[in-house]
Amino acid sequence: MLSKRLKSIAGLIKETDNVLDIGCDHALLGIYLVKSKILDSIIVSDINEKALKSGLKNIKKHKVQDKVDARLGNGLEVADEHIDTVIISGLGASNILKILNHPKTKDLKKLIIQANNDHFMLRRVLTLKGFYISHESLVYEKGHYYINIVFEKGKRKYTRKELIYGPFLMYANKDYYDFLLKKKKAIIDNIPKYKIITILKHKKDELFLKKLTK
Ligand SMILES: C[S@@+](CC[C@H](N)C(=O)[O-])C[C@H]1O[C@@H](n2cnc3c(N)ncnc32)[C@H](O)[C@@H]1O
């Protein structure tokens, strides 16, 4: 069965999207998308031969070789045909931005991203690259929060706070901010008391998070 985390990404795909899943690894998301008839076909890729082999094995097991086209290669370089939507999940923000720092990114209409870290950098760089945030959602699974962000082609201005906390998430997810607040408190408790400026910086963030949780 597909994890709740990956299912939440599947829910963001429309049947008209021409999708490339970059860093597919096991290829389970692509397999699910065609088996559940959300998509007729999908291209999935991985830079790592071993990872792609596990994907190919699953594709064969589920008998969807004619619908899931698995390719070995780096990021957007694997697809020459018309792709308008990419999924990138389970990678760090800097790797994701490296992948998207490619001329083909300008031809994409939608980026569906579930990054492991640094959502601020991701929002900041991609909104500067000519994408706006059309959707954000939060998934909780096995003690972790995962953030889905959909970027679509277009310009919109964001405040720094929106880029840090998410223009949708910052108003809608009290539980998430309770969780972040606890994490922030733990960070502050671990800073040596003489590092006053660092403590003050984190306290300022803590104050803002407290406001969001009310
Ligand atoms: C942690 S797995 C995530 C798998 C799946 N997307 C998920 O969310 O469960 C990350 C995968 O991305 C692949 N990867 C990393 N950099 C890549 C790149 N530049 N192009 C294609 N695949 C890449 C890795 O080889 C690895 O298999």
C-alpha cells in the first residue's frame, strides 16, 4: 500500500498533467498514479542505477511497463518530450534547486515538491524564478510532518514571513506550529547562555510562532 505521504502527492495530480517524477527510487508513486487511473502514463527517473532497478522491479511486479516509463539520469535531462509537471519528493532543498536550475524549468507549468528541509530557501528561490505558490499541505506520518508545496507558473509577491512559514500553512495549521514551537524551545534551551544575540534571534521567531498558535 502507498504511504500516506506519497498518497498526498498523488492527490495533487490532475489527469491532464504530463508528469515526470524525478528521483522516483521505488517508483511506487508512478505505479499508483497509473493503477488508480489518475494518469494514463508517467515518466519516472532516478540518477542512481540501483534505485532505478528497484523501481523497474516494482513496475514489472505491478505489470505497468507500458504505462510507467522508467529512465536513468539526472533531473530534467531524461525527458525530451513535452513534460509540464514535475514531482520531486524526498530530496533536500539544495538538490531540488540544483535540479530545477535547468533551461527546461521555464517550460514547466507546475512543480509538486515535498522537500526534506529548508522550505524557506525553496519558496524564496522558486518564487524568484517566476513561480507562485498555489497550494500547501501538511501530512503527518510516523512521527514526521511532511510539507507539500505546489508551485505554478506566475508572479506573486510574498512577505518574508510567508516565505519562511508558508503563505497557506501559516494561517491554517495550528498543530504544526505547536510542533515547531516545541522544537524552537528545545533549540533555545540548547544554546549556551553567553550567546545572547543567537538566543534573541530565536526568541523573536518563538514569539512569532506563539502568535500563530493562538
Ligand atoms: C529518498 S529518495 C525519494 C524517493 C521518492 N521520491 C519518495 O519520495 O519516496 C531520493 C531519490 O532521488 C534520487 N536523486 C537524487 N538526485 C537526483 C537527480 N539529480 N536526478 C534524479 N534522481 C535523483 C536518489 O537517487 C534517490 O533514489
